[in-house]
Amino acid sequence: MKNLKDIASILRRDSIKMTSEAGSGHPTSCLSCAEIISVLFFNEMSYDITNPNNPDNDEFVLSKGHAAPILYSALYRAGCIKDNLLSLRKINSRLEGHPIPRSLPWIKVATGSLGQGLGVGVGFALAAKLQSRKFRTYVLLGDSEIAEGSIYEAIELAVKNKLENLVAIIDINRLGQRGETILGHDIKSYKKRFRGFGAKIISIDGHNIKQIKRALKKARKSKIPTIILAKTYKGYGVSFLNNKEGWHGKSIPIEDLERSLSEIPNLEMPKIKIKKPDKINYKSKKENISLRRYSESVSTRKVYGETLASLGNSNSDILALDAEVSNSTYSEELKKTKPQQFIECYIAEQNMVSMALGLSKKGFNTFSSSFAAFLSRAHDQIRMSALSSADMTFCGSHSGVSIGEDGASQMGLEDISMFRSLPNSYVFYPCDAVSTQKLTLLSSKLKGIKYIRTTKEKTPLIYDNLERFSLGDFKVLKKSNKDLAVLIGAGITTHEALNAYEKLKNKRKNVAVVDLYCIKPFNHKKLIDFVKKHGNKIVVAEDNRIEGGISEMISRGLNGSGIKIKSLSVEGIPHSGKTKELLKIHKIDSNAYINSLISF
């Protein structure tokens, strides 16, 4: 017990010195959770200090990522890292202001955008069950982030999936960035709120080592997820910081450093033996993949679902996650054959993404599906997944005005822009059954954030089943030696470009047609070389907003080429209507291609 109390003092001193040296950071947020971190890392958790990637290590998620200094201190004192703690926040340091995986292998996911850590923890805990592993997951949350709705999405899924191996610890230190949190120190209200979800609730003094240990022992015996409500004080351990407002995100000035450290015992690090995890042998089951051959019109969303099922049937590490629209995205096709590889996330897109991130970090190849419009609700979770160097696939169905009568709220028109802007992302927009199948297969093999945009309505078959699709490329569907211009389409507008080609052909006017199935990355040089030989003009139509969309992507690569471009995209707020009506009204149909060509 004394050793753990001593370690808490050491962690406090480290956190203060690190942030004062950096001249920035959140020391008071570290001080409130020092006993909790001490007990977790030096008594409770099992992990191999020589191998951060040991799949049987207990997992820790610092959802309150601004308390990064105390996490770095714990890793250092445990012997996991040897970095100079006083290099915190420096440009060449691995100890960044908030945790991020690119810097330290012990950090699995990026945190600091509050409200997301528990969802990741649900993914970790679910992974343990799917792999029959014994590791447990601990998530430390701040009380300010309890205002985030995604926290409650995570809790209800944790209870629904009976994740007894998940422990959420809320550091209730009363103070947020600008003053008191929504519930302050009202522990009774916290209890009432969380008990309604069906989790095990334990309230403790978060500075009492004995109570922390007892709570974690109870959590180990629980058959349901545990939430520990730890009443603490921000800045605990230093009198002029303790429970005082106005210190959030402020380091202690150098002139006050010695005064603060004089109140915390200066001790030698006790010798603590970290428990090593039990080794579990887990092997995914892999078989040869069996794929459907296509010969007729099929909606690309249906082909996505069928291909996902084929992937899942051949590899047990393939998981489908869906936000209660699996009969529309067709991800339910995998559920029909491998129900254990399908995770129903209900209408909680933010938590779906966080869960997928946790699952992907434990070795699963995740495919998360919803309507394209609704994925924008989870933009921050997707952004944080990109910062976590995650390997995940997303599919957005019902994209664009082409969905028809459902109206503007259901039309994904910003999704291409959203996914294009992410680091290490790939954006695919197939136009028929074959291209959808091949691009879904390609996505399963790539590292990074992959996005597949599918269409609601059936689309005619364009490609032969043996057609190959390469990353960053495009397909030339029509061309001649006398082309006036190149018509570029993607997804639904590829078919409109082909319709325009036929109409122009009847008028004895030649144009080339390009299917731009890969929006990111893209081979601009190849397109420029092609267009220069086929009219030196481009007309591009997209069922998307122009801002950050396909046209902007193409235009950026044309600088200095001398190629003229006309862009057709969706403007304003669309109305309900038939697909053909909407494509016409928003001037992204075949006639719009022709009119734009005439007006060059």
C-alpha cells in the first residue's frame, strides 16, 4: 500500500516538472488521478514491459488525453520507455502534448478529443471476447467529457454485449476548463445516471489507495461492465492548486516550481514487479474466397454487402459493423452466414467508429457501414482514427441526390470531401457491380482509412468480371482520335457520361469518357497526358458538393497544364424527387454534360 502511495507522489512530481519545463500542459489534471494511475500500472494491470504489442497485455485508454504527462511518467517508471521525461512537447520528442500512436507503441489510439476513449475501450473488450483472450481493458475518463453523448452510446453497447472485462474509471475532480463540470461533485447524480444503463457502479475516494484496489477487485468479479466513480480534487497534493479554479491547462511557473514540489514527498522509485499476462494462442481461420460473377444490373450497395460476406466467410478476422441500417447497406449479408462476425451498433455512428478503431487495433479488419450522410455525424471519431494510424474501411450508401424521394437529410453530399481531407485515406466510388467488388477487395488489403461510396439504385454493368482496378488509376471507357473533350464521371455520373457519349455520337461528335473510380490517391499526370490527346478539355460531373470534391481534386492537378475544365456538382438544398428529375435539376445528368461541352 505504501509503495503505491509513494509511486503516486513520484508521478505527481514528474508531471509537474515535465509541464513546467515544457511551459505548457495540464499538471492539475494529472495530479487528480495520480493514485488511480499508480494502482492501475503498478498493482492491477498485467502487461509485458518489453513488448507493447503483446496481444494479451491489459489495455489502458487515457480518454482524458490532456493528462498525457502522468501516462508518460507511469510508462517510464514501469520500465516501458526510456525517454527523457523533460522532453515533453518538444519538436523532436516522442512525448507529444496528447497521446498519439505514431510516437509511442504503447499508445494504441490517439486521445484528447474528449468523449471517445470509452468507445475504443468497448472495441478492445469486445476483441478480447472474440479472440477468447483474458486481457482486461481500463479506460480513464475525465468528468468534463461525461457531457458527451458518445459516452452513453458506449456504455449501452458495453452492457448489451456483457463486457465484464471492461472497467471505466471517471476522475471526478469537479473542475473543467473554465469552471465546474455539469455535475460537479454530485456523486449521487452520477450513480443514478449510470445505474440506469445496467452497469456495476462503485463510488470511491479517488485518492484512497485502499478503496481504489478494493473497487478494482470487485470489478474483476463482476459479470457486467464496471464504472468506478472516483471523487478527486484537481491539483491534489499542492495546496495552492488543490480544488482551485483557473489552473486548467496551465503549467506551474518556474518561480513557483520548488514551492509546489516541496509539498510532495521526494522519494526513490520502489521496486515493483509488473505482472505478466497469460499467453493465449489465437489464430484466425482463413479459407479461399468465393466471389459472385455478375452479368446484370445490381446496386453497388448490394454488391458491397455480398463481397463483404465473401471476405468474412473466408477470414474470421473480417468484421462488419453497422448503425442499424444493415438491410440498406447490405452489410447484413455477412450476418446471414457468420453472425459472430457482425456487430450491431444501432443508431450510434460515433460509437460505431470508436468501437471499430478498438477492434482494428486488436487485429480485426473492420468494415463500418451506414448511410453516407450519417457518417458525417462521426467525423471527429473518423478523424481521430486517422490520427491513430488505424486500418479501417467505411462504406457510405445512399450517396448523393440520386437516392431520390427520401430528401435532403438523407443525401450524402459532403462525404467525399470529408474522407479526402483525412491523412492516409483512400476514397473509392465504384459505378457498377464489378468495380464495387474489386474495390471492396482492394480496400481489405490496404493500410489506412478506406472509404467506399455506394449508390442506392441499380446501375448497369460496365465491366467484365476479369477487369482489374489499380490504386490511383481511372478507366477510359470511350475514346477516339477526334475527341472534342473528355467527360469524367464517378459512380452514378459515369453512366450519365456514357449516355451523353451516345447522344453526341448520334450527332457525329466524338468525346472520350473516363470513369474516375479512385478519387484518392489519383494519378494526375496520367490524366493530363490523356486529356491533352483528347481535346484538351474536361467536363466533370459529381453527385457531391464541389467544395473538396472530385472536381476540386482534378483542378488542383491541372495547374499549368493548359487544360480547360468545367465542373458540374450539386448546389443548394435538394428536394425530394425521382432520381432522373434530381440529376436533371442539379445539372449533373447527360444533358448537362452536353450543354457544358457546347458552351466551352
